[in-house]
Amino acid sequence: MPPGSDDDIRRYVWDGRVQRLGYNPYIVVPSDPALGALHTPETRTLNNPDVPSPYPAGAQLFFRAVTAVHESIFALKVTFVLCDLAIVLVLLDILRCSEQAAHWVLAYAWNPLLATEVAGSGHIDILGALLLLVSAAALGRRWRAVAALAFGLAVAVKVFPIVLLPLYWRRVRVRDGALAAVVVGLLYVPFFNHGRIPIGSLGTYVQRFRFNDPVFATLERVASPQFVVGLAVLVGLLTAIWMRRNSAAWSSDAFAWPMAASLLCAPVVYPWYLLWLLPFLRSASTVPITIWTVSIIPTYVVWHLRTLGRAWVVPGWIMLLEYGAVAAAGAIIAFHRFTRPAVAGCSTD
């Protein structure tokens, strides 16, 4: 189906196109009148045309590779769907090797957010989720070089999973980490601008972009956006450190909870960001996150309201429904765990 109002995929086509024409997507601005002749019907209506691209080098080279084969939204979507199917295969392998029930793959494959954001709108996050899952699978098998390299490539798609870095501490060798760092650095070489590592509009994103962010909005009242973003990263890192000490290498919880904790404090919480979490929702303890992947869907009403001239703000009742459902699930699980020993003791007596 054609992409909806959350049409980031048009930017992907543009970024791939300008690279092949010899331009740097971290420098060129799509709305520049001098670049008007570079647009196609699919890129002319891309969103936020007044800023350069914010996507890391791994994503940029992916855009270039796909558009070199066929420059279209359809080609990118086909590739994203292939990533989706690959995740299913990797998940089945992980479940078999970790002796978990194979039906857990349905928690991923049947999630409505997946169809909406991959085959529907088409978002690069599914590629990052695949690479991160491959890294987790390799970590469980002790394929340390593969685990480090796949993790580095996932970060090169979007920096979001960087909060998982503590999970690799002493599980990969220093030389494996160095290899991953070198590969990621080489991905940026084609985009160097006067010897500097480009970040495009990433600074503008932190400073200006806001969506579905109750925690960030509260903290931003007393601190700068940069500080609160740093705090969001710190929350994810601390959660990962705790999970590293208390979880096995195969643990899906160890990957899901640090990213969820960091995302909860982020300035922008788009529905497709939760694609990173979907492959790791394979236990009862991640039920609150699973509920979040569904309760976030009503935020799509904001795109509809924007077409009616309304403000770019998530209505309060939607955020109450979204985060209230997650909080209620967490409270029920916590209450159950707190009372279970007492109930067991009474039954024994």
C-alpha cells in the first residue's frame, strides 16, 4: 500500500538518489531551489524538507544500494519485508537453540505494528532490528566477532541501540570491538566534510522535534534538551548494566528493557521506534512492552489531525491510554510477583 502520512520512506529515496548523483545527504537540503531538478514525483513531497538527513552512515549506504537497483518506494518496501521475513527465520533458530517454545515467534510475526510500519509505511528500523537480532543470536552462540560486527552495523543504522553496549562487556573480545568500531568508521568515510564526521540534522532533531514524550516534556521544563537526551541514554545504559549482571547471553529481556527504558525518556516516541523491541518480546516479563506496541497505535490520529489543521500534539487522552495500559500491566505483574511467595506459604501450611 502507499505510505501514509508518516512517509519517511520518501526521504530514504531522496538520500539514496542524491548520493548516486554525487551529493552529500548530510549537507544538501531538499527544499533548496537550486536542487529542484533533482527531485522525482516520489521525493518532491518528503517531510521536513528544510533540514538535511539525520540518518547514520549505515542507513545511508543501504538507501544508496537499494535505489541503485531500483529507485522507488516499492523497492525499499520489498527490501524491508525481506528483512522482516529474515527476522522470523533468525528468531526460530534462536528459539530452537535456547530450547524455548517455537510459538513465541508469533509474538513478533503477528504484532499489528509490524505490518503497519514495514509493509505499510516502510521504516529503516526493521533493518536495524534484524542486525541487532543477528548480534544477539551470535552472542548466544559465542560467535564474538559476528556479534560485535552486527551490533556495530545496527548502531550505524540508528544510534538507538547504543544503550545496549554494556551487554557486550566481557562477552566479546577487545579486538572484536575494535573491528566493529573500524567498520563503522569506514562507513562514514564517503560522507566526511572537511575531515569532520557528519551528523546532518541530528542536532536539530534533539533541539526541535517532539512527539509522544510525556517524560521528556516534564524533564525539559527544568533542564536543557541536550541534558535530558543524555539522561535518556544514561537510563538505558544503567538498565543494560543491571541486565548484564542478572541475565544470560540468550536473554531477550536484556535487550528489550534497556531500549524500552531509554525510549520512554526520549524526545520523540514514534510507533515505528518500537520495531527495535519486537524481536525481543519473548517472555512474560516483557508483557508491558508488548502492550506498549499496541497501545501506541492510537497516536496515528495525530497525522490525521494535522491534515485538518490541528496542532502537532498527541491528545492527552491518547497518552493516558497508551502509557496507562503499560503502567497497569507492570503494576499487575509486580503485584503478582510480590504476593506469590505469601500465597505459596499459606498453601503449604
